[in-house]
Amino acid sequence: MIRHIVFFSARHKVDVEAVRTGLLALGNIPHSRLFEVTLNSKVDPLSNEIDVVVYAEFEDDAALAAYKAHPLYAETTSQVKPLRELRYSADVVAAT
């Protein structure tokens, strides 16, 4: 299983909800086993730059690749990219 975790910060704080709402559309792509978009609770005393977190689980690399190749992925990216400042992504193989 692949865990796909992406962290976003909005360019302007007034756009945080627009970033979150825009990213929710990715949940309509059928290749993930689990898909969540949440606001960062910002309780870390050392770093609170991240506003929105996308967490998804995929059966394997092929499912993740199919997700990223879906037309809705490109469409969503083009809508959210102008609103974001930072984007950090990690894809990790889950220990089973």
C-alpha cells in the first residue's frame, strides 16, 4: 500500500478554504482506497506553515500513477496552484 501525503499552504490566508475545497475534488478520482482533505490543526509549537493536508491510500504504484494521470487531477491542480504558496508531497510504502 502507498500512502500519499501532500501538505499545502495558501498564498493568502483568505484562500485557505478555497484550497481545501478545490482539493476535495480529487476525492472523485476512483483509484484511491482512502481519500481525505483536512485543515491542519496547527498545534505544533515549532511550525504552523501548513494549512491543508491531503491524505490518500493506494493499493500500489499503478493505482497512484492512474490517480495522477486522471484528467481531474490536472484540472484540480490548475485551479489550486495559483492559490498556494507551498506544496510538499511524500509517497511512502506502508509497512504491512
